[in-house]
Amino acid sequence: MELLIGEPLALDLLNTRARDFDALDTPGSFQAWLARQGERLAAPPGPLPPDGLAAVRRLRGHVAAALEAVRAGDPPPPAALDALNEAARAAPPHRVLEWRGEGPHLRTERDGDPLAGLLAQLAEAAVDLLADPAAGRVRGCEGPGCRMLFLPAHPRRRWCSPDLCGNRVRVARHYHRHK
């Protein structure tokens, strides 16, 4: 299954649930999603603890509820805001200065266990998106049955991917014209 990657991280998290696939169903599919995020997540954790996927799914649900409200012009539900703030607070980042060879090297570390660090990064990405005025421009793909979300760089963008949903719509339109 092809997942939409490359949107803001919070949207990529929401897009782990595709038309007929959920990357949070198995540890392997979630690890593959994490690997595709590359440098956007600092030190992705190794194998998640048994309750790890459930915790990420819960966070995804709160992000979805908050973004749905913002897209509708309403404030996010208090429970969603509380969950995002709690996750972000559970593993605060701090900068570490090292001196290597010719000079300084800065890196960011987080307090807390790896799962708390991952949830904090995902929650912070959601907070950044929700606080951005662009959050109201987030769109859902117009492809039939598609549930992907994207932040359009161009106001005429209608599909999550022109190669996937865009092509499906064009093929269906062509079929109906020539039927």
C-alpha cells in the first residue's frame, strides 16, 4: 500500500490510515513508516513496547479530532488539546553541546523513554500544524474513497497524489465519456 509521505509530519501521521490499510496495525508497518520519515524524527525508537502502537493510535485520534475541528472553523476539543500537551510535555527536548575536532556540534535529546520521545515529537508536530493559520487550508483528497489529507501548495490541488487518485479520477471520467 502506498502511503502519502512528505506532508507536514502531523498530516503524515493521520495519513497512516489509508483507504484499506493502516500502518499502525502492525509493528512492522509502523517501523516502515518511521523509516520513511527519515530525518524528520530525531532518533526513531527501536521496537515499540507492547502498548506502543495503541499509544500512537490514541495520539493519532486526538490529532484527527483537533484538526477536524480547526478545519471546520471550531476550536479543538479540550480532551484533544490536553492529550497533545501531555504527550509533548512527557519528553521535553534539550540541546546538547559537544566539541568535536574543529568545533562545536549541537544535537537535540529528549528526556523520557523512546516511546515518550516519539509521542512528544508527533504531538509537537501536531501543535505546530494546529497553531499555523494554514491548518484551515488542509484538504481531504477528492479521490473516491480516499481519506488522505494534504496541505495544498497550489489552490487548485484536488488529490493526494496526481499519480494515484488523480489518475483514478481521470480514468473514470474517460470511461464514462466513452461508454
